[in-house]
Amino acid sequence: MTVPPLELSDRYRDALTLHVDDAGLWVTCTSGDQEVTVGPLAREAIADWLEAGAEAA
């Protein structure tokens, strides 16, 4: 699966990156020189959560 990563940042230069590969979804949070990555997460669980959030908005 080839999907470009989603990269979001705020005015303080903190960043959130979502990356999908064959293993699942990876989430990386960066603040200054600190970084943490979790994954692989089940794509289905994230998709269900995003869909529910979009419907609630």
C-alpha cells in the first residue's frame, strides 16, 4: 500500500505524522528534540475512530 504520510504541525513546531505501510499505521509525535513513535496499529481501529469523529462534528 502506498499512501503519502500525513504531516501536521502547529505554530510551536510540534508535529504529528501518520504513516501507513503493510504492517499497519504508525504515529509519530515530535516536540523540539523529543520524538515518540507508536505502531504498528490496526488500520481498521483508527479508521473506525476517525469515521465516528467525522460524523460527530
